[in-house]
Amino acid sequence: QYHWFKERYEAIKATEKKIEVAKQAVVAFETSAGLRKDWTFEDKNEYSRLQSITQGLRSHYEDIVAEYNARAKETDRVIFKDELPLFFNINPY
């Protein structure tokens, strides 16, 4: 069981980083693309793609955090003595 929680912990942390990178990509695109009213069809498609990636990562993040927390409620607390958190709070990305 410890190994499952350790793997999930690492997956949660990695997904948090991926969300931050995806959000930065959206901001960088918005900055480089200029005013939205001037966007081309391709610009709008790219923005939608970046937004979809970000939303997909958020959904995945919420799923793995929920699974971690649900299993944590059912397991022996002894395995959480080191760096593993007992529960995660979902970050409001």
C-alpha cells in the first residue's frame, strides 16, 4: 500500500507542475497574440487547444487527489509517517 500512495503522491505533484506550465502557456499565448478581437481562426483554435489541455489536466488532478484521499480514509495511518500527506487539499487552479 505504501508504494501506491508514494506513486500517487509523485503523480499529484507532477500534475500540479504540469498545470502551472499549461497555465503559463495560455498566458504567454494571450500576451503574444494581442487583442482577442484581432485573433485569426488559427489563433482561436490554438487558444482553445491550450485551454483544453489545461482543463484536462485540472480534471485529471481532481480525480487523482480524490482517489488518494478516498484510499487514505480506508488505510492504516502508519504509512503516512514520512513525507506522505494524509490528505491533499485540492488547489483552486
